Amino acid sequence: MEQETREDGLIRRALSSLFDPTRDVGGVEMPVASRCAILSVGKRGRCRAVKRREFIALLGSTAAAWPLTSRAQQRERVRRVGMLLNLRETAPRGKASVAAFVQRLNELGWSEGRNLQLDIRWGGDDTDRYRQYGRELVALFPDVVIGVSSAVVSTLQQVTRTMPIVFVNVVDPLGAGLIESMARPGGNATGFIVFEYAIGAKWLELLKEISPGVTRAAVLRDPTIAAGIGQFAAIQAVVPLGIELSVISLQDPGAIEPAVATFARGPNGGLVMTASPFGPNNASAIPGLAARYRLPAVYPFRYHVEAGGLVSYGPDIVGQFRPAADYVDRILKGEKPADLPVQAPTKYELVINMKTAQALGITIPATLLARADEVIE
């Protein structure tokens, strides 16, 4: 019985050598040419040729395992990426952003159904949803999470301080406490800011350029977030003589129109819209009020102008999702968010809506039209 047990073991080793050329049979290294032959092991541990009938039977029993082995070798590890957006699922810009992100991942070799699982949550402008969906995503144990906006990233960091986060469309990650520094973020988050505060000077300059008679400017901002405070401070620092600044809060949507109406009662007024959680999900709200009360207005993003706003100056925020995919790729390949520097846009676009200008009775200077990246007729 002991001899049979030993033979069974030797036979198993012989069969294994057909699929693993590094193994030997009965203590004897198999030459390369012999891997094409089927061998059996004798009682003394020596190899002998298998008879034709035995060969056919053995071949049939082992061939069934080949497809399984081949598929196992070809199957790639599936990596999981979460995404929490500050937009509603119906927002066209949100769909375009996700499409840009996925397209870039495909170019880098990641595709859903093969080696990538993408879990998307749409938070709208709802902090309760941010908390709910943030917990849901973290519970799925993704390899990395995309967070869109400061509020979203802050919520994610309340849930996890170890899971890698790549942020997009964040104004002031340092001021919001999301990172330790721009060059070396530390912690578990890095990503892409939408602009630096100095852009506020450009908004005020544009307002004066399209409507030279403006002597009063109302800045619409959210005073409860670091970005709202910082953007207004930057505008205050460069306000020219002869311009009176006032503030309209975006924190309470119901109070915005009464405040705009009150401001519009005075002469020579104009609006400067800053970046805030209110804007992405209410793209047409302020352009609608500006048209109703006949106020020239400057906006930070093109989606306001596409919704009827007059002029915007800011980055391509959909385009930011492509480099965000590059960072995700690098993290999936082993790099850490703490070592990837936070990046700022290198290009800003000027968009003008001529239909809105005509409705307001404003003549856009030819020099400004020549500088525009896009003119909506």
C-alpha cells in the first residue's frame, strides 16, 4: 500500500510537469524535448513510455483543464474607482465630465468590464447626500475616489483618511484644510484646482470693460465656505476707485432674488458671480435674474453663459477630468496622493454671449471680441 501511494504521488508530479516545465519527475529533470511526450512512472521511480491507448485516455482527461487554465491566465485584476459629484445626474456638464474622465482612462488602458469597475454617485447640491454617498462609496473599498468640489472632498475625508482621493473643481484646498501644501499635499488627497483667487481681478476688469458706466458692483458669493471668503477678498484688494462693492449671499437661494431686486433699484449697477456650490446646479438662475433686472454680469464658468449669461472667464472645468484620470492611473500603478502635487489650470477661456448683450443693449468692444475664445451668437 505504501508503494502504491508513492507511485500515485510520482504520477501526479509527472502530469504537473506537462504544465510547469520547471518541475522534474521522480527526481529526474525532464529535458525540453520530453515535455511533448506523455510519461508514466514505474515501480522503481523510472519513467517509461505510455501505450497509445493510455495516451489517448490521459489526453482526454487533461485537455478539459486547458481552457480554464488559459482563461485564468488571461483574466486581469479589476480595479475599483468611485466618483462622487456635486451635480444632479440630469446636469449636462456632469455627463460630459464623466465621459471625459472615462475616455481618458480608456486611452490609458482601463476599461469597464475588463479591468475597471466605476461606481458613480450624484450628490447634487445636498450635503446630506454627500455624507450618505460618501459612506456608500468607502464601504465598497475602491482603490481611489474622485471627489468633485471642496464640500464633497471634505465629506469623504470625514469618512476616510487613508483611501486615496483625487479632487476636481476645488477652489482653495489649502484654505479648506484638504491638503497640507500644494507641492506636497500629504494625507490622502490631491488633485486640480479651478483657479487662483487672483482671477477675481479679471472678473471686475471685464465688468468695467463691457459696461464702462458701472459704478456699483454686487459680488454674489457663499460666505460660509473658504472659497467664498477668499474670492471676495481678492476682488476687494483690486477694486478701482469709483467702484462701490456690495455683497449678495448665495447661501439661501430664496433670498437671492429679493437682494438682486433691491440692488437693481440703484443706477449703474453690475454683477460679479463667484464660484460656489450654488452655481453648478443652478446655471441659469443668476443669468435669468440679470436679464430680468437688466444688469450686466460676469461669471466664472462658461456654463452660465451657455445658459444665457453675458460673459464668463475661467477654466475648462470639464477638461480637468482628463488629467484627473492621469492621476488615477498613477495611483492605481502605485503612486501616493501625498506625493502628487496639486495642479492649477494653465489656460482660461473667455466666452461671450452676443444674444444676451443685444438684449441688454450692450455693445461689446471689438478688442474684447477679438480676445474671446468663443462667441455665442
